[in-house]
Amino acid sequence: MLQSLLCLLPLLGSLQSAELPAYDTLRERIMDTERLATVGGTIWLSQDEEKANSILMNAKRAEIAEGFKNPLKYAPAMHFFQGRQYVHQSEVFRIIQRMPKGAFLHGHNTGMVSSKWIIQNLTTSSNLYTCMDVNQLLIFTYDQSKCHSEIQNVCTERNDLNEKDRMKYERQLERHINMHRKHPEMMLPNRTLIWKQFENIFTTVDKLYKYRPTYCAYHKRLLEELCEDNIIYAEIRASLSPLYDETNRTYNTLEVANELERIVEEFKAKHSDFVGLKVIYAKRNRASEDEMAKRIVTFKQLHNAKPNFIIGFDLIGNEDTGDPIHKYINELSDLPSTAHYFFHAGETNWYGRTDWNMMDAILLNTKRIGHGFALPKHPQLWSTIKKRHIAIEVNPISNQVLGLVWDLRNHPASFMIAENFPIIISSDDPGVWGAKGLSYDFYYAFMALAPAEADLRFLKQLALNSIKYATLTSDERRKINRVFQKKWLEFIASVIRN
Ligand SMILES: [Zn+2]
């Protein structure tokens, strides 16, 4: 037995049989070697960090021990919709919420704000209606001509109700913009159906956000929710579709970018620790080559006008039913040297089909890969990713909600963590499934994806990775490092204090 383990381990292979360590020592060495090789394994902790770490690990070990006894209440092994209530009882989660997470690097603007906040705050104007669209899907609209059914004025309907019925009415509205289901397992066999439900949400709110005042209020809230979750910088995917305002003036894509930039600058002026938000121009992955060429032209104009705000380009949508990146190689092969690709790729369970998007993303020199769920199946690709430091944006809860994996302990990122891949953790569309910021995804990464003994080093490395793989000027990098360092020390002190 010992001999066969030694054969598997080049590290110990040089030992002579006469010097073989005792069996338990050998086990320790194997486990230590694995620990050192994982994400965060080589991080050194200060004395105070060690103290905070032991508090964190006491809580983690207690939760795992309890979960082992009672798996039906162990959130990391459950679907998020069923486990969320137990996450809220978790001491580990409370510590993670307080932790500075660095940068938020994978999210879609229109899926990021909490659905409850949207219903309570963005559906109160007197000229907002609900009705069915041409496909009999409920939509919010200011324009009654878009309706193909009876039209309801949201304000009038709500004002006619007593407090209890009003809350019930708001919960009903929220169901149209949130994926939450009591029995998510009913949806699981059909990813096409899950995606349809997911995309319907964006159709339901589409006209709501095209109205400039609503768009502005929404994005201010987006920034607030990031700050509330201790995130100090973000790069978000956005399509920058045209807006209109009270005077019926329309705003083209560049003007929308101006609006968004103004909102970010105003927010930064009030929140001196917030480093900023930048945009990855994201368009649907279904289009003719000509349409894609036009999108690239628009992107180049945007990037040319705002090189440090519109930083890159991405294709979004269900990869399994969308067009492959390969279709657009000609259109995508000429990017300005200051811009980057941040392709969604490998968000699939297929092996040898859709997952080749990851190859094309790499060949097109992508800076990061969104999801990379299928990456462990492709050693040629992952060796390149490690060598070229292409970060993988792992979105655990998104992958679960969109039906790629049921139990997050089986998520392929466990392999990437064990092998210290350049990963960051993000949350994709947290507002659409009752998450917020990054804390829920960090919790699942810590409790379900990482080994049981992964500790504060792992969490710190995730935060440091998010800064490392962000697209920052040297001035911004200096600021983010300074702010993160300060917030990290405050966090450590607060863990020790409590
Ligand atoms: Zn995404």
C-alpha cells in the first residue's frame, strides 16, 4: 500500500524504502501537499489573521459536523432555493458577508438588483402598466401600445389594497422577475425550459429599464447593493440599449454609456472607497455575420470614446442553442489593442460540442472566461489557461439554478480549486434568484466547492484574485490595493472582536 502511494507521488518517490516514514506521517504529507497546492494554499497569515481564521474555522467545522448528522438542513449540499433559509442561519455566512470581496467581475446589469427592491421601488410611478405581450408573457410597460391583453395600472391596483393584500400583490409581481420555485427539481430535467423562464424575466423588465429615470434609479441601486456586500469595484456586462425619457427624447448607445458613467462618477464622489465600475459591451450570441460585424463596429466606437470605461466585448445567451464563437472568427479577429474579450464559454454539460467555445475564446486571446464549467474535460485548454493566466469566472449558484449541476459539491470548480487555477467567484444574475452581491456564492464556494479544511487563506485568495484579474490602470490598482488592505484589516479586527 505504502509503496503504491509512493509511486503515485513524485514528491516522496525519492525516498529509499529503508527511510519510509510511518504510515500516518505519509498521510499527513499527502494531505499537506494537497493543501499547499489548492487556491490560497501558500498564503501566509499574520497573527491576527490566524486568530480570525480559528474563529472562522470553528464555525465552519461545526456546520460541517452538523450537516453530516442532518444533511436535509445542510445548505451547501442543497439547491440554493431550498438551502437559502439555512444559509441565513450560518455563522460562516455572516463572516463572509462582512469580508471585503475585492472586485465583482461577472454579472449582467439587468439581472443584478434584488427583485424585491425592484418591485417595491421601481413599480410605483402612476404611468406604469402590466399586460401580456404578443407572446402572452407579462410585461411592465409605460407604453400601452405594447399590450396584447387587458391593461392594468400598477399604481391603481396597488393603492386599492390594504397593507396585507398589497404585500401579497407585490410578491405575485415579484414572481415574474425571480426564478425562485419551491420545487426546483421539477424544472431540472429540462435546461431549455429553465433558460426560457430565465430569459422571460429579462423580457418582462425590458421596457421598464428603457425609461431613463427608471434606468438611472436601477443602476444607483446596483452600486449600493455592491457596496452593501463589501465589493469595491465591478466590471459588468451590459448591452447599452437605447433609452427614452419623459420628453420622449431617445438616447443612443453612446449616450447611454454617458449616463451610466455619470451615475458611477456621482456614486464614487459620495463613496470614496468605491474604486469604480466598468462595462463589458455584451451582445446576444445569435446573429448573422453581418450583424456581428456591426456590433463590433459599435463596440469600437464606444471603446474609442471611452477606453477606460467600455473595456471589452462578450457574447451572451444560452451557449447550447446560440451560435458558436467560431462562426464569427472573421468579425472578431480585429480588436483594438487596448480592448479585451471576456467571453462566456463552456457554460454547458456537453462534451465535444458547445464546450469548444472555450478553445475559440482562448485562440481569440480572451482575458477571462465566463463560467468555463466544461474546462476540466479539456487538458489542452487548461494547461494554456494556467500558463497564460486567463482567469475563470466561476458562478456556482448560477450554474445550479440554470440546471448544470444539482449538488454544488459536484461542481467542476472543485478540480480547479484543487489545482490552483486562476479562478474568481462571481454571481452572474444574483437579483434574479434571491442572492445579493457575492456573499452567497462565496459561501457556496467555501462550503461546497472547496475542501472541508480550506480556510481564510482560500477566501483571501479569491478576493486577491478578483483584484489581480480586474482591468485596472496602475493608479486604480494602487487605490484598490490600498482600500482592500484597509478594509481587510478592519474585517479581521471585527471578527476577532465579536
Ligand atoms: Zn453570465
